[in-house]
Amino acid sequence: MLPVPPAGCADVWWLDIGTVTVGRPELAELSLEEHKRAASFAFRSDRRRYTAAHVMLRRVLSGYVDIPPSSLIFRREPCPRCGKPNGRPALPFGYGLHFSLAHSGDAVVIAVAGQQVGVDVEQQPTGCVCALSADMNAADAEWGRPLDEEARHELVMRWWVRAEAVLKCSGEGIGHGIGAFPVLGSPDGPVGPAVPGGPERLVAATEAHGCSLISLPAPDGYQAALALAGSVSGIRLAVRAPWTAAGSRRPSRDSVS
Amino acid sequence: MTGPGPGAQAGVGDVAGELRRLLAATTGRPELAATTLDTALFGGGVGLDSLTGTLLLRQVRQRFGVDVAAEDLNLDALATLGTLSAFVCDRVVSDQIVSDRSVNGGA
């Protein structure tokens, strides 16, 4: 059984869904609710991403709590802002374990920690994201002013994943706004360990909205960030499953089914 | 949710067409240009995530001048393409009426 990371530490698990098969054995591990949600997607690629991510989440968490993946039950904590049951996902009895799941394109990332944790990954959109500058905190938006359009896209995406990681960590989500606090610190700040994994590494963190925040190195064409609740000067990361990139160049073929 | 009046029916179709175009452009997925009115936008359906959803709403605000997130606190308007189209059309028509009234001296 894997130990839950101690304070100030987080485990990170990457999955490239282009490298996995989601067949009957994997689908059998999902709950009825997850099957219903998967069936509600209009496009096969979205269904596949959702099912692969949730199979992986169950298998990863299973290793920490010694319960079979299919026996895990999830609940939603209340949102700390409005009390609605759409806050952080959690296991019913806690197990002293916190987790966060994000997926975009072919990338799935799961963070596990002994304190509240939030992770986000986003594939670089094909269109312009500069319109989101209007949603940014004023201090963060200042960093984008001198930049050309390409560099501003990078900055906006970096801002987005960092802000969303914080709001997933706090449990508020983006429904209450995403620009209430700055998250960029220095836009050229340090990032975490190399994507292929490797030894645990201490990564300098920025404080934001009661969280400690770092950018995660992400696969080509993606940006990612991780936030831990509380204030620490650095987060000790262990990449438990590296990104393989084997399927990242596979063209997606969406079809209505 | 209150539906648009009879005179706004053609407008809903126009808004839906424009929203389909914005959906396809925002996500980089041309197949979304064929999204039907009863298709969910989030949590299934076309599978918008928080980023593409926020981008879409930002572009709706730029294109139609309607701030959906600010005006519809329960976000019921975001259920499907049809509900979003009706909401935007309703607000655009309301604004037009207010605008016409102010032009006509509040008649």
C-alpha cells in the first residue's frame, strides 16, 4: 500500500490516454453514475477521456487505501463559498487522503496529498485565448501587457491552470469567479521536476489565496499547475507515473455515436 | 426559465447559429457546428470544460453584450445549446426594447 504523502508533499500521476485501451475490464470498475455520465457525451473522444480518467483515478486511489478500484465510493464536499454540494471530490471516510483529477486532450493528471490539493492541466486551445485577459486579476494581467500575442497566449494559459489549481484546492471551483487573487507571482518562476519523472524534488512555491502554488512541467502543447492548502516555501513532488507521450501525436477522430 | 416571445422565435435560431459557430471556433472542433439545440454543453453532451466554457461565455459577452454568468446566477441557461440561445436572445431583445424606448423618449 502506498503511503499518503506527508505535509508539504504531493504525488503526481500522469496518463497519456493515447496509450491505453479502455475495455470491458476497465469499464467494469466504474460506478453506475460514472457510466451514465460517460454515456451522456455526444462524442466518442470525450467519452473515452472521461472513462480513462476515472478508471485511472480509481486505480491510483486504490493503491493508497487498499480497497479495490470498483469498491471506491466518491462524494462531493460542500463548496466553502456557497455550501452547494459541488465542492471537492472526496472519499467518504477520508483516509487522511486528498486528491485532485484533471484531464484535457490526451492528458490526465492526478495529484494525491495528505492535505487539500488541486491540479489542473489544459491543452493549448487552437483558437485565441486573449479574450480571457478580461477575467484575470489586474496584477496578473499587467504581466501580459508588454507581450506579443503568442507570448500572451502562453501567459494566459499559465495563469488559467494556476488559478484553477488554486480554486480546485480550495473547493470553490471557477463558478464564483477566477480573477479575485493573483496567481502568477513571477511569470518566469521555477517549475517542477522533469516530465519523465525521477526522484522527488523540492519545488519553490508561490503563495496564492491561502495555497502554495507551483507550475508543473507538462507535455508539449499543455500547461499544468498544482496547489497545496496552506503556506509552504516549497512543495516536494514525486512523479509516480510519468507522461509517456506515445500517443500525443495521434490525430483525434471525433465522431457522433 | 422564461421563453422568448413569439416575435423572438426567428432570433433564437439566429443566435443558435452564431453560438454553434462560436462553439466550433472556441474548441477548435468543427464538428460542434452541428450541435443540436437539446445537446448539453457541460457535464456531458459536447463536453465543454471550464476553460472552453469560460471562453465561450466571454465571446458571447463580446458578440451579444450579454453576461450570462452575471445575469443567470443558477446558470440554468447553460444546460443546453437551446437554453443558452433562448437566454441570449431574450436578453438581446429586452435590451433592444429598452434601447428603442429610450430613443423614442420612453414611449
